[in-house]
Amino acid sequence: KLTSKAIVAASSGNVLEWYDFTVYGFLAPTLATLFFPSEDKLASLLSAFAVLAVGYAARPVGSVIFGHIGDRIGRKAALMISVLLMGAGSFSIASLPTYDQVGLTAAFLLVAIRIVQGISVAGEYTASGVLLVEQAGEGRKAMTGAWVAFAMMWGCVLGSAVPAGLSSILRTEQMADWGWRIPFALGGVVAIFSAILRLSLTESKRTRGPDEDTSPIIQSLRDHSALIGQMVLLLIPTAVIYFVIYVYAVSYLSSESGFSSASALDITTINLIVMALFVPVCGMAADRYGLRPVFMAGAIATLGLAGPSWGLMLRPDAISVFAAQFALTLTSTAGWALSVTALTLTAPAHLRCSVVALGYNTCMAVFGGTTPMVATYLVNRTGDDYAPVYYVIVATLVAIPVIWRLPKLIEKARSLTVASGAEQSGI
């Protein structure tokens, strides 16, 4: 039986993953001046966001490494290695010298650390989600998988709350001098705590496929590339919406609308808490009504509310901004809550870690980490403040056909598992 302690242990690393990346996104304006100084503030900000994108671009590499570890050695091994690497990266960033101290070396070191972290987190969300969904009982899989997203959201909450708290306590000069290091150091502490919890995890039963001599990644790309592509399409709106409303919007509000960084972070933190609390509701609904109806409800609501919500976000008052972000928070929560369950159920048992890692991390690399940079570029290139909305709408439209096919994809995965002779690990 899957215990509460196992759920906390398996999902705890996701707190660190999203805490760290949220902290980086929210501190991007500060990091831009410290590591990428330029007379052009836009160029500095784009450089800082580019490093965020580089971390995500490294994820497909991590998919190869951790997919193999998860499928051939075990889910627990993948989880232990990933969280320790991520924590080491957090401690390293906290102690980095800045551009003023060592010149371009500072920027190169920051990029190198983000690459290592990008590789390490590639195994985090996927391995933890696969382990939990595999071990969950029938009628509880969506809810169990939702706890991974729940942990991710609390990582996001902490990732915005810590910088917000520091911004309200410290002067701007103190934040730029040493205050920015504190959030990253705390991330390293979270990693140690998570690793200790994971020592007690129970490993999923190893499943064997018909081609054990070939790398799981090669098998996945050779036999299931179409499925991986559909996974990417399914997750695009989840990635794009999150980074538009929680990362890009914070920098936009702070620099363009007369909002202070502290005010923007306060609004974001409250809405991230709303998302975290709404995640289990989506999981329970999917267990009762099915994945497709809940996914589809979120997609349709996003299409209807994206334009009006962005219009409110551009108004110079906190209430309008909060309402806009609140609406898009609710519409996008279903995607986060159900994605790990959907990916796990649509992947064949003996290649589950590899296929899920490739689908999830490819999407995050191409459409997640790049979103703040793309949104910044589009607005400045076109002069249209609604450019991010068009990006969100297109992302949602391409996902809808895959959402509709989810029941068939799940049934096909079960058939492939039986046909290959692999055990189904409870699915």
C-alpha cells in the first residue's frame, strides 16, 4: 500500500525543482544586472532569461540519463541522484562571484550550473510521478499523481514568497549585494531534507520488455516517437501559461506598469497558493469523471478567458492584476494536476520513465523555459502588449486534439504492455 510518507518523500524533490526555477525567474531582473551588466536593460533581462532557457534546454539530455536509470536501475535511484545534484547546484549559485568580481567568468559559471541543474531535474518530476502513479490503487491514480503537482506548486509558492519576503525586509541595495543569495542557499537545504526522506522509499517492481539489450531511450525514440510528440503537444499550454503569468508577468509588471517587485510577487504568491489548493480538486474530479473531461474543461476555459484576463493584467491597479492572474490560474491548474498521471498511463510499462521523461522534458525545454524570453521579444518586436495572449491561445489549440484522444492513448498503452510481455506495475 502506498503510504502518506512515501507520497511526501517521492514528491518532495519537486518542491526544490520548482522553488529553484521560480526563484531564478523572479530574481531575473536582479541577476541580469549582477551577471549580465549592460546599458540596455532589455538586453540584460533577455540574457538572464536566456540562462533560464538554457537550463530547460539541457533537460532532454537529462531525459536520456535519468530515463535509463529509472527504467533499468530503478525509480528510487533516479530520484536520489537528481535531488542531490539539484541541491549542489543551489548551493553553488548561492556562493557565486558576480561580474564585478570576476568578469565574464561569473556568467559562464552561472550557465554551467544551470545546465547541470537542468540535467538533474529532468529525472525529478517524471520519476517521482511514475513511481507514485504505478503504486497507486485503481480509482486513485489521478489524485495520487496530483500530489506531485501539489508539491511543485508549493515549491513555486516558496519560490515567490521567499524573494517577496526578502524584498520587503531588505533595501534594494542589500538585495542586490547579498540578499539574492539567501533563496538559493535555502534551496540546498531543501535538497538535503528531501534526500533523507527518500531513503525510506519502496522501489517499484522492475518490468522487463522484449528488447533488454537496447537502451530504453533508443527504444522509446524508435518505437514511440509519435506518442512522445503527442505528450509534448498535451503539455504545451501548461508550460506556456505558467511562464507567461508567473514569470514573464512579474518582470513585466515590475518594469512597465509602475508596480514594485514586492507588489507583483505578493499577487503571484497568493495565486500560486490558490493553484496549489485547487490541484487536489482536479485530481479527485479526474478520478471520478475521467482525465479527458477535466483537461478539456481547463482548455476551453483558457481560450475564453485568456484575452479578457490579459486586458485586466495590463491595468495599473492591483485588484485587476490579481483577478486576471486568478482566472488564468484556475484554468491552467488542471493541466498541472493531471499531466504526470496522463503521461504515465499513456506510456508502456517497460519504458515508462524514458518515454515520460522525453515527452515532459522536451516540452519544457522548447516551450517552458523559453516562454519569458519569447514573450519579452514578441512584445518589444511587435509593440503589441497582447502578443503573449496569442501565444497562449495557439498553445492551447494544439493541445485539444490530444486531450480528446487521451482514452485511446491509455488503452493503446495497456495493449502494448500486454503484447510486449511486460508486467503492468499495477496499471
